Amino acid sequence: MNHIELDSYDWRLLKALQTNARLTNVALSEQINLSPSQCSRRLQRLEQSNLIEAYFTQLNASELGYQVTAFVSVTLDKGSKNSDIQFQQAIIDIPKILECYSVSGEADYWLRVISENLPSLSTFLSESLAKLPCVRDLTSTVVLNRIKHAPSIPLPN
């Protein structure tokens, strides 16, 4: 983990990019009150230090036909000594699984899954997820409404 010292310009740069990652270097430099060359050097330093992981476009899932979001808790059968590795490798290339977290508590993993509708979610759970290596139990919770979605990290003022 690279810890770098951040000054007020760095913080303003990060805040500006979280608000709009499509800002040109010139627009970004004007917004944070630095020259374009200084801004570019700072941005490169922040990227190299892994403070900036990626730039991407967030698409609207429901507008693309994915009307259902569910959280799925997965409990593995610990009979196999490589059950975690087998499960993790199996889910990597499944596009409907948007996120996967290894968790403590009753379940071993929490997944965020999208699906076109409830019948397709049911089919996905029973015919795809339940048949993955070492899966012992699945429990799904369907999202009724998204109340808050904050893709930005809280940063100091």
C-alpha cells in the first residue's frame, strides 16, 4: 500500500474527478487552480499510487433490461480444502454477479446480482449459482427500492 502525502490541491483534484471523471486536464486544472502541466503530474502521481483505481461509466441497469437486483448470501461446503478458491474462480466470469464480498457471520460470501426479472433470477440461482463448486446454501434478498447509492468516497474538505 503506497501512502502518499496529499495536500489541498490533491484533495480538490480527487473531489473534482469523483464528481466528473470526464473533465479534461485543462478544465480540471482551471477548477483546482493549477496549471495543466502541474495538474497532469499530480494526476499521474495519484494514479501510480493507486489512489485512483479506475475511470468508468456507470450504466443504468434497469434501462438496459435488468429490472431486479438481489443480494445473495452463499455458504460453502467446507469439505474441500480449496472450496473458497474454487468458488472465487467460478464466479469471476459470471457477468450477472456485479460484486462479491467474503464476509464473517453465517454466510461465507455476499453477492450483488442483477437479473432481467424474478423468473430469470430464480433460474440463475437454481441452475447456475447453486451448482457452483462447493456451494452448500444460498439465500437471496430482492431489492425493492434503492434508497442511496454513493459511488464517491467521503473526502475531507
